[in-house]
Amino acid sequence: MIKKIILFSVLTLIMACSSSDDSKGGSTDDFNRSALLINLADNIIIPAYKDFGPKLTTLKDAIEAFVETPNQSNLDTARNKWLTAYKAWQHVEMFNIGKAESLNEYYYFINIYPVTVSDIENGVTTGTYDLNTPNYHDAQGFPALDYLLNGVATDDAGILAKFSSDAKAQGYKKYLTDVINQMDDLTQQVIADWTSGYRDQFVNSTQNTATSSLNKFVNDYIFYYEKGLRANKIGIPAGIFSTNPLPEKVEGYYNQEVSKLLTLEALNAVQDVFNGKAFNGSETGASFKTYLEYLKVDRDGKNLSAIINTQYDLARTKIEGLNSNFSQQVISDNSKMTEAYDALQKAVVYLKLDMVQAFNISVDYVDADGD
Amino acid sequence: MRKILLGIAITSMLFTSCSSDDDSTNQNNSVEAPVTYKFMRDGKSTVSFAGQTTRIKMAMELRSALGDNSKTAADLQGMFAHIEGKSDFSDADLNASDKSIRSKVGASKDYFAANTTGSNKIKSLMDSWIEEQATTVFASWNAIATAGTAGQLQQAGGGKMRYVNGKGLELDQAVSKTLIGGLMIDQMLNHYLSTSVLDESSNIADNDNGVLNEGKFYTTMEHKWDEAYGYLYGNEIDPSTPILNADSFLNTYLKQVDSDVDFAGTASSVYDALKLGRAAIVAKNYKVRDEQIQIIREKISKVPAVRAVHYLQEGKTKMAAGDTAGAFHALSEAYGFINSLQFTRQPNDKVPYFTHVEVTAFMEDLMAGNGFWEVKPETLDAMASLIAAKFGFTVDAAAN
């Protein structure tokens, strides 16, 4: 450790000697990072998890009832609770820190889509699968529930049959149960961690190093915005990263009517975190916004925080104009999808270049893996 | 970057100061690099490297085919060691060509003219990978891979499917990344940019006297230099103004190294040196030409080194995060890049940064027992440190 510090000092000296610009070289400003971390933890992150946890448990109860008695009423209830929990999930997916990170990415077990149907069907048939292996990241979580509750047959009668009269009904029931149990179990672990010690560790890590709370949180936030929201929800289905559009890659594909709703929920969550808005109210506290205002970061005479908020609003307007089912939107008029993508993309630049530079934080991830 | 500029500045100062009493007229010829890699004689372009473009395209098709489990070992071998007129490729021009990839692997004049035994070893190893890909990996395409057994593994987070042999090695990566060194780098640095090739026979006199190849607009020396250029930029839409990412080989990985802030400027240094060196040939100034060769050798040699260290570290990180397929993919890239290190070239010398024996030892370490399934993070770290130290950069610089 000491060696590292010495090495770091030497490097800093070297940098100080060789650099000809007037940057502050690793030092940080006097903004109260602690207040920002406390507001994030106490008014946003923990309340959002405490909202999501019970909603997921309610979904678990509904699924258990459906597995016990696979009838239309129980199917409708399970679908209903699925959507309620899925919406709540949009508020926590970005918090890939602490336990969520140490589980080797909690969100890998909750929201990787599209699902690989053959993996699910194979698991149902053989009964041999391990939801803890990376092979099954795209065969569990909300997307797997979406498939099992909405897409396993062409109509409701067919779906009910899969869980009752079908030769593999026991396999479907077991798979469905295993998926929701895994989600519930991991979620309880993450919540327990936040409420039994990690919260203090999070708010007390106020330095500016690669592993400090704010540095990691800012990176997670931007990564989520860029990948989880911009790319996964809009860009990939719109074909931004492929030769052709891929309408089957939308979130909630089998449900067919919630991809827009989930995306808007996610964008609201992102913007609320940016503004430090309490999860359970309208009051705001220390945030990226107030930090940028404290630093007086302007672009063309306008505060960067206002520019970012305006851009989020523009993106929201574009998304609101889309079909409630993005699959349909991609097929009927993909240019509206790409316009929404473009509006989201503009904010990436403000966040990933301007904001992190102002905060003196380095981006710790690279965009693509190549081949 | 600054160092290079300084280096050039000092060299040219030295050159200026001693040139007054030098009796070779050629060395007084001033050399100015053109803005782009365009060279003309009597209104005709003198630049030509069709054979290099052909081999890069063949390698691109081979690379795709190595991921297509409908191919047989014979199909793949046909693409690797093409025979003129055989329908090995989807591109008719490639089928009609008398060129082949295999014949130019480990085939440079400086390293292999008197080491055909070594050349054959390298080629045979690649043959065995290609064979195993078809007979073992393709045959277990849909099975889940386990230690000792070939099959598929999916990367974390719904990522790509990776197809590995029993030791966790993606053989297609081993082949592709070996070609970067064995074909592109070896031909470029140790063949076409060697004085043994550039100055062979009457090349200098012919170049001095403007003696052109029969039916062509270039001198032999100009053409040899262009062939070196072609192995790097031959698959570009407009090779005179390269934009990189134009193949899956040296061109693309030069770009990747250049995109790391710790190695920013590498790509432009190479391009500038290739332009200036070619202009020096036109100006008959062989001293300036030879200075550019040293720059190119140093910079191009760094490409497999930086990528090898990068992927060794990525493999270690992903392994720790439980992403087995992601780790194996990174290590497979590292494995091929390490093999490529034997084709690098130390400036002002005739040897690689790591010898065949040394890279073979690294590769054996990685493949010991069940290979990537049981390789230790300490092994990966030690290897990364050795490679980085030899090339004079830090592991951290290459890692992110």
C-alpha cells in the first residue's frame, strides 16, 4: 500500500513536471461529496430498493399461486405483478455497486434480454440447468418470466396448458419457480447489504480515487445510461449496432405493450438521480446537478446541468411519441426510434466528457469488446 | 510522441551538421514526405501491392470460416494453403489467385531463409489448430464445454457464445492472432523492410538510375517498400489515406493500440514513417529510408505486445468475475498475440523481442494441464510483466 502511494506520488510529480497545462492533477475541489453520497443513499438508492424488494416478493407470491393453480385469474395476477415489479426495477438497475457488483453483476440475473428461448426450453425438458452460470444469464430474470407468462404459447389457453396439461408442465413450473426464487434471493441479499453496513461504507468513501464511491457511482450511472438505457432499450432494436433493425430485441418482447413504458420509467429514474430527487417525494438534495452548479460548469453561457436536463426532456418527448410497443415502432417507422436514440446519445457526450471532466473522474470502462 | 519528434529532430540535426563533408551526393538529397501515400512517375501511380491485399482477403475468409461449423477440415486447409484455380473461397478472384496464406507464414528473408525448420514448425502448429477446430470443436459445437472437453460457453450478461477446445482455447483466435505476427508483421518488418530485400542484387543502382520493372512504373526497391505498406493497409478502401479498422488483423489492432491514450500517436508515427521512407527512396536518400525502418519496426512490434498484455490482464479480471467464457476469449487472443511476438523486430538489430523458444515456453505455460481452465492469475501477471518490461511500457498502460 505504502509502495503504491509512493509510486503514485512519483507519478504525480512526473506528471506535474511534464504537463504543460494548468490542470489540478488529481486533487479535488471543495464540494461536499459526503452530502451528495448521503442524499443518494438515504433518499434515493435505499428507498428505491425498499420499493422494489416487496414488489418482487409480491410477484413471487403471485407466481407461486399460479404454479399451484394455473388458471386465467392467477395468470393475470402474475402478469400484473410482473409489470409492477419490472417498473420498480427500472429505478435500481443503475446501482451496480456494493453487493450488486460483487454478485458478479446482479443485473445479469435480473434483466438480460432478449432471452435465449432454446436454453429455457432445454432446461424445462431436461431439468438440468444452473441459473448461476453465465450461460443462463439470458435465460432468467424478468425477460424469462416474460417468455414463460406471455410467450410460451400463442394464446392464453395455450399458455395455461403448458403449466397444466402439457407433458412438460412440471418442468415449466419448476423453471418458473427457480427463476423467481433466484431473483428474490439475490434481491434480498442486495437490500440486506445496503441496510446492514454498506450504506455507511458508501457514504464515508469521499476521496477521489478509482475505487471511491462517487467515482464508481458516476461510472455506473453513465454506463447504465449508455448501455442499459440508450443501447439495450432503443439502439439495439433500432439496428444502430447491426446491419438491420432487430425488433425482437426489445425489452418485454413477449408482453408486446410495455417497452415504451419501461423505458420512460428508466429515463425518469436516471433524471431523478441526476437532480437528487427523493425517491418517495419531490424534494431534492445534493446531486450531480448541484455539483455542476457549484463548479459553475457552463457551455455556451448555459449551465451544463440545465443543458443535460433539457436533453433528457427532449429525449423523453421523442420516446413519448413512439408506439407503446417498440417492436411495432421499429417495423412501422424505425426513423422515429433512431431519432429517440439520437436524442439520448446527445446526453452521453455531456455526461461522459463534460461532466466527468468537471468532477475530475475518469471513465473506467471501454465501449466495446471487439470480436 | 514528443520523444519521437525529438528523436527525429536530433537525428536530422546530426545529419545536417555532418552532411557537409560527406561525399555521397545521395545523402544530401532532401526528403519531404507527401501528405498522403501517393507516388507518381510521369503521371502514373508507382504504388502497387495487389498480392498483399489478396492475402489479407484470404485471411478474412479463413477467419470467418473458422467460426462456421459446416466447414470440414479440408475446406479450412484449402483456404489456408490455397492452390491456384481451386474453389476454396467465395470470392472468384481469390480462387483464381496463385497466392496463398500458408506459404508466407514465417517466411521472411531475414528470419526464415536459413531457418526453414523453424518456419515449418510454425506452419505445422497452425495446421494442427485448423484441423482440431474442424474435427473437435465443430464436432462438439452445441455441447457445453468443460475442463478437458471442447464445446460452447456463453459470455456473462447474455454475451457472445465462445467455442473452445478442451483446454478452453478458441482455436480461431489462435490462428487469427498468429497471422498478425506470422504473416503481416514478419513479411513487413523482416522481409520487405529488410535491406536484404530492399537492396538485393542491383536494386540500389536501378533505383539510383530510375530503372523500372518491365511493364511497370516502379523500381524494384519502390515496389518492395509498397509491399510492406500493403500488409498493413492493403484492405483499406483507399489505402493512400488509411482510416484503420479495415481488416481483422494488423490494421485493426494498430488502431486498438492507438486508441489507448498511453499509446496514442502510434498509428500516425507508422504512417508518417512509411510515407517518409518511400519518399526517401524516390529521393535516393537511403539514410533517411533506413531511419524510418527503425521507427516502423519499433512501433509495429509494440502492437502484439500491447495487445498480449492487455488480454492477459483482461483474462485475469474476467476470471475473477466468474465470466469464464469472457476470460477464455481474452486469453485466446493473448495466446495468439504472444505467438506473434517471435516475429517482432528490435530496431537496429536482427532479432525479435522474444524468440521462438521463449514464446513457445509462454504458450506451454498457458496450455499446461487443462489449460485456461486452471491457469493461475499469478502466471498471467508474471507473463504480462515480462512482456511489458521487454518493450518498455507498463502493464497498467496496456491494461486499460
